[in-house]
Amino acid sequence: MHLQPIFAAMRRNRVGAAVIAVQIALTLAILCNALFIIQQRLALSARPSGTDEPDLFAIANEWVGAAGDPVARVQADLALLRSLPGVAGAYVTNAYPLTGSGSTELLGLDPEKLRAAPAAQYFGDEQTLRTLGLRLIAGRNFRAEEVADLGSFDNPHPAGLIVTQALARKLFPDGDALGRGVYYAGQRSTTPIIGIIAELQVPWTSIGGWGSAWSGSSMVVPFRVVTPSAYYIVRAQPGRLSALMKSAPRRLVALNHDRVIDGVQSFQQARTAVYRDDRGLAVILAVVCAVLLAVTAFGIVGLTSYWVAQRRQQIGIRRALGATRAAIVRHFQTENLIIAAAGGIAGIALGIGANLWMVSSFATARLPLIYLLAGVAVVLGLGQLAALRPALRAASVPPAEATRTE
Amino acid sequence: MLDMRHLSKIYRTEVVETYALREFTIDVREGEFVAVTGPSGSGKTTFLTIAGLLEEFSGGEYWLDGVDTRGLNDRQRSRLRNEKIGFVFQSFNLIPDLNVFDNIDVPLRYRGMPGAERKRRIHAVLERVGLTSRMRHYPSEMSGGQQQRVAIARALVGEPRLLLADEPTGNLDTHMARGVMELLEELHRGGATIVMVTHDPDLAARAQRQVHIIDGTIVELTADPRLVREAQAAGADVSQP
Amino acid sequence: MFGYYLDLALRGLVRNPGLTLLMVASIGVGIGASMTTFAVFRAMDGDPIAYKAAELYVPQIQNLDPDVHTPNSSVHADGLSDALSYIDALALMRAHAAPRQTALYETRFAVTPSDPQLLPFQVGARAGYADLFAMFDVPFAYGGPWSAADDQAHAPVAVISRALNDKVFGGSDSVGKVLRLDGQDYRVVGVLRDWNPVPRYYDLQDAFGLEPDDVFVPFTRAIEQHKFTGESSNCSGPQRAPGWSGLLQSECVWLQFWVQLPSAADAARYRAFLRHYAADQQHSGRFHWAARTRLRDLRQWLSYEHVVSNEVRMLVVVGFGFLVVCLVNAMGLMLARVLFRSADTGVRRALGADRGAVFAQGLIEAAVIGAAGALLGVSLTALGLAGLRALLSREALVLAHMDLPEVGMAVLLAIAAAIAAGLYPTWRATRVQPAWQLRAR
């Protein structure tokens, strides 16, 4: 394959070649990064929370006024909820996964917290594990008597903690966390780890946001939340979820009017809401990529068609001298490939540069090589496809063109 | 009218220098019909493009209707072209996106002529070439001969001092060619100055005077005897180069 | 000649619909994408109180030991928290080192309607000092702010929003009426007009919330009623004692603080005051480090707090990159078109067009493409904004909209972009030698 005539032709159409190369470079840079971000966000929104989401919902409860014994009214609520037909478990808590809001506490190996790990804390009682569907892989659940009442701004000492495996490993890398004592909050004495669960996600889901570095570090703390504001987490038996989401709040209000039900949300609704921006961004970037590729492709078709028309006589001469149709097609495809390759190299550099800028500005992750390669493959492939039609038209130029004088 | 003295045109590439025209001297008087002949590559097309101010020359002088064309800038040359010269090309070179009226309109637009005056002139010139009925048609809808007549109309509409024709019948069959030549002759009888490049000796013979170019220089001059005598009387040097 | 060129441009574009469509689409899509992301950015990066932005400031005090690095969502890279503790907020209020000042926090109240048949409902509230209304130019429909005396007396008074006024009092002048909040009676002293600045600069944790604050109560009253914030609080530092008083005495940061300092001299004085205050705290043993302080004005504060989300920043860059690709594409297509028509250009040159005329014709043609692209671009922007609104949460892009100034900008941008893209191709067109075209057969 003689490349010399191709280079000569490109030198004569420097600007046109540059136009295609620049478009390919920019499209490639955007494409690689966009594909990576799309994959990141979709993977993010597919992470399991560790709970049996289809059967769970939360009721946001706000007590009005100071009337009523805080402990008694919560216990009455729990008794009611647990007695409702179709309910497979209920408890009161400060937070639940997939909401983006919750509470963080440091668990330390020493009182000064010089060696400590942050964790999301979910308050709960002996029904929490069953309600959420958390799997104990070591140790035991809380006993009813171990659960302390937690009022506003109280700091009780927890009787024990159930932590996730990830958190246990962080604190005790040698793997022997069960029974060991850790310092919780500002307590001067330790609290034992009485149970280890397989998986429970922190409430925060933002990429690079709060908790993203320790998104598997959660603990269940045996406190019964009796503050004015709390959530009741209810597990419905299969098929009973939607009915219970309507009836349970009504029953609660009927039991005690001094409250406001500030919202009822299933865990699946919570998941959709908390990952909405991530999925949305993925869709937007996908659309952007598709349009960019289309624009670049049409640009290539346009310019290549012009070159074919400009060189009709030359093509005719080649054909008259014995070049086959296939050779003509190969000539134009090769020309396109060289320009695209030049654009591709620039695009790789641009793509890496753009990624590095994003890493420093937004704390995203570094671009893996595979996305660069995938991007190059897509863009080069697209370029070849776009150049095909004009190339085929070039191939159909008859040798007689060589002799036309006008 | 068209007065070139010792004109030269050199094409320079990286490797070689080519003289397209060399020591080229010609004087076309007002009202003359000159045919320029010569083999391919002789430089007759170059002569025409330089005469039409479409290209710059390397050396010598070129006086067009008494104006020294050396050192004119692009704007001045364009203006001179617009006002003094009418072109007729072998491949008609009508603008395919425009209809007949708008094609003829183009040179008048660059003259900044008001609409009414343009309309009047276009109608007049269309009548002269006999194509008034085709005013709104597009070039693609017309025969070669008609297109060439439109081109001639376009060349005439600005009332140029000089008509330059490059193989005006090259793309036409005999019948249409005859029609175009008759039109040219008619224009000449009306007082137009015409310089026509052609490789067809029969066509060349219909002109008043023939000039033959080989390798960038005028080789032969066949002059109308009457004009030669008049020139001699006026004191011009009509000796052969 | 302008009319002539315009006419030629329109006719030429119409006779080549395919190429024209590609060029117009290129410009239109580029304008649409970039204007969409720009509209969102403008909405988020807005300066809702721009005329006063230079006078409003946020003080920061480093109340956490810089050597202890506990994870804390309030602390920025410079080691300062973006909220104050109660100790510091109260001390700053008492010192009165600024002409106007307010501590501020978000909380929630349960409203019990007078009609016992109606259920109580929750409202978002803000606890602050009387100065806040003047500082933020909060507009009143009826009545006005409470007084400094009310602040002193922990008075049960409230300023309510128009929406709440409509809901509870039917929209009438409810000044003097009683509103039952958390089971207690509060006297309404003022009713606001619609007020929801975007971004909500005084509470960036809810910067783009659609719900305005429905109730404003005196800070002192809210503290007395043990109302805690519903937004984030950070309690690093020494363990706090239990109970409300334990919280108030702790180093937990959960309060916003704003001062109004009309002149640069006032700001300098306040900065000095902050430094002295921090030094005092160190002397008294509360801090055993040299506590840093900062005073940032509103613009600096918005930037420090990264109001514009990373997703939006990313999209703005993508939008711009998109525009560049589309412009380059348009330029390529225009170049192809110019070169395709170089024979016609050559004819015009032969007939008397000088280079200037060719240039003018080419630019006007580019401008026409730009105008058509603008039409497409504006429609695409509207489509894009609707799409974004559907795909992203409301908070991500509230109030991103297109009205007349944006439309005008889009049109100008499109025409300018098309002309920019057309500059090189048009210049190439002027380089066409009349002779070359005619001799190339």
C-alpha cells in the first residue's frame, strides 16, 4: 500500500484533514471520560444496601408538643406496629440506608481515638436485624434488656455493638473482632462487639462525598430513639407492602394524635430518589456521546465526499492505470484511518488530560486504560464507517474520467 | 485598447521556471476583432487571463483602454474588470444556482447599479441575444447554445469596452456554434472590440485579424491590409517581430 | 449589497438542503448543548443579593484541635468548620462588633391549626435575631420584624411566610393573631411576601430547596425551647455532657452566623476583633492551639462552599467541549462548501467581485446559517432544560430557565459562532484565483 500519495493528498488539504482530526480528538476525549463516568454512576446506583429492600418502608414521625411520656408513647407505637397483620417486624431508628442523611460516630481502639474508624450508626433494638433482613455471620443479636432509651442529647453507654464485617476488619485486621471492646463516642470505657453482620451500607451515596471512603462501615447501636423526631422502619410480609404503607400511618395517628406523620417512603422509593442524579447524569452523558458521534460522523462524510469530488480525475487516472475498485476504496479508507489515528493520538492525550483535571477538581477516579482503548476503537470504527459511503462512490468513478478535460 | 508591451509571465515552482509568455507585444485597437490561435500550451489562455486582469504578469507593461495596469491592487483590478471587460468562456461558467436574469445581473451588482437601471439593461441585452422568453429559467434547463448566449448577454450587459472570448464555441455543436459566431460578428459590426482565442482555423479566419502564439511569443501576424495602411499613416511600427 | 448577499445566501442554502441542514444542525446542536448547561450554571451560580454581597460576611473560628484529624463533614481543607458552636455564636452576638449581626439555624415546628378537625403539620423554620430581616432585605406584606427587646426577652413571636399565612389565616392580615407552634402560642408580628433566594445563601445545606422557610422565630426563644437543628451538626472534639445544656457548652458546630459590615474599614475591624477573640479563648484555656479565624464575604462564601455541584460543573465543561466540536464540524462543512463552489466564486471574481466582496458574501452566508442555527439552538435549549429537569433532581437545577435575555444571548452566540467558523473558509474563498478556476479543466 503506497502511503506517499495519501500523505501528498493530505498535505494539499491540510485544513480539512485538521478539521476531521480535531473533531475526532475532542470526541474521543469526551467519549472516554463519559463512558467511564457512566459506568461509575451506574455501578454506584446498583450497589446493594444490605437490606431486603422490596419489603421495607419507613415512616417519618414527629411528636408535637411536650405532652406524653417519650418512652411510653414510642413503646405503644412499636407494640401497635408489630401487632398489625402483615407486619414481619418493626423498630424505631434515627436513620436508614439510601437516604443521604444519617449520623456518623467514631469507633476507637483507644479513648483518644488515635486509632479509630468512622462508621454510620443506626440505632435499633432486638428486632432490627430481623426487620432489615441483615445476616449475622458471627456472634448474636441484641437482647431486649440490652436496649437503652435514647432521648434528645443523651449519651448512654451502649451495652454492645453489632458491626459490619467491613468495619470489623478495619478495626481488627487480624480478623478476631468478636467480643473485643471498642471505645464508642466519648465513652471512657469500652463496648464489646457482640455481633458481626455481612453487609449494611452507610446512608450516604454520593460519589466522592461523605462516607464514600468507608461506605461499608456501619454499626447497629442498641438505643431506642425516643426523641421528638424519628423513623419507624417496618418490614411487610411479601405482597403486603403497599397496603401497609397506607394503613400503618393511619393506625398510628388513631392511636395518638399528638404527632405529625412527615412522610412514608419505601426503601425502593428511597433508592430511586437518592440515585436519581447519578442515573440522570449517565443518561445525559450517553445522549451527549451519541450526538457527538453523529456530528463527527456527518462531518467526515461531508469532507470526504468533497475530496472524492475534487479528485475525480485523479481517481479516473488510477483506474485507467489498472487500480481496482477495491484499491480505490482502500485508498480513501486508509487516508481516513491516518487522519483518524492522528486525531486519536491527540484525543488520548486530551482525554487523559481532561481526566486528570477532573480528578484534581472533582475528586473522581483515574481513567482506566480500557476506556481509552474502547473510545479509540469506537471513534476509529465510526470514522471508517463514515468514510465508507464516499469511498464507495469514489470507487464507482469510471476510468473515462481520466480523459475528461473539463 | 489592449496594449501589451514586452510582457512576460513566469510560473515558478520549487524546481523550474516556466515562461508562459515571453516578450509578448500586441496592440488591439478599438473596434478590432482579433483571433488568437496556437497549439496547446502555447500560452494563448495565459494571454487571455492576463488580458482580462484575471492574473498578474511578471514583467513588461499592459495598458487597458489607456489605463496602466501595473501596480493596481485587487480592488482596482476588479473594478476595471467589471467596467471594461466582458468574458465569454468555453464552458459558459454560468452560476447554476441562479436563473438567467440573476446570472446576467451579477456584474451589474458589483457596479452598485440601482434596481431599475439593472432591470432595463438586462431586458435590453436579453432581447439582443434573443432569449427574453428564458429570463426565469435556470442554466440546467437550457441547451449549450442558449447558455452561451446568456453568457454573452452577461458579458455585454455592462457595456464593456473589450470582449474576451475563450473558445466560445468549443462546447457547442456546429449548428449552435454558427449561431454564436454570427452573434459575435454582429457585435463586431456594431463596433465592439473582440479578442477571441480559438484553435479552430476556420473560426479564426472569420475574425478580422489573426495572431498566432507559439511558446509564449507571437510568431505570426496576419493583418487586415486596410488597418495596416491606416496604422502606418498614423506612424505606428507594424514590422514583424 | 447586503440585501443582495442575503438573498444569494438564502437561495444558495435552499438549493443545497442536505449540506445546509448539516451546517445548521451542527451550529444548532452546539448552541443547544452549551446554552443548556450554561443556563443551569447561571441559575446555580447566581448572586441573589448581589447589590449587598460585598457587605455580608461569615466569620469562622477554628474550634477543633488541628492535630486531631477526626472525620468531620463540616471541616474544610483549610481546617475551619463552616458552622459555629453555641459558645462562639453567643459570644459574638454579645460582643456586638458589627452594626448588624445574626446567629441563624434551621429547625422545624409542628403547627396545630385552630380547627381541631385538621391534623397538625410540620413546617420548616428559621431561628435568628431581628437583624436578619434588615440584613437580607426580607420583604414584608404585613407587619415587620420583631424587636431587639423581643430577642432579649425570648418572646414567643413569629414572622410567617405568605404560603403559611394563606394556609392558616386565609391570606388575611394576621399580625397580632396567634399561631400554635409545638403546642405553644406564638404571636404573629409579620407576614412575608414570597421570598426564596436562589441559592439560599444563608443556608447552603438547602441551597436550592423549593420550600421557603415558613416560620421565623427569635433565636433566643428557639434555644430556650430546646429546638435543635434538622440539618447537619458536627460534634468532634471533647465529648459533650448529656442533655441540652451539654450541647450548648460543647464544641459541636451547628449554627450559621452572618454580619453586615458596610465598609472595608468595618471589615478590617471585625477581622481584628475575631483574632482577639480567638486569642482570648486560647488564653482562657478553651483552645490549646492558636485558633485561626476567617471572615469571608458572600461571594467568597458561596465559592468556598462549592455551591455549584460537581455534576453541573462537569456538564458545563462537556457543553463547552460539545460546542467546540460542533463549530469545528461546521467549519469543515463550510470549507467543503466553499471549495465545492470555488468555480462560482471564480466566475464572480472574473465579473468584478474583489476579495472584499467575496469575503462579505461568505460572512453573510455564515451569519444566515448562524441565524437558522440559532432557531434550532433555542428550541434545543428548551428541550435540553426540560430533559435535564426530568432526569435530575429538582435541587440539582432549580430555576434553570430560558427567558428573553438568554434567548437573545443564544441568538448572538449562534451567529457569532457561525461567523467564527466561517472565517477561515471564507478567507479561503477569497484566495480563489479567478484564472485558476477557469483554466482547471
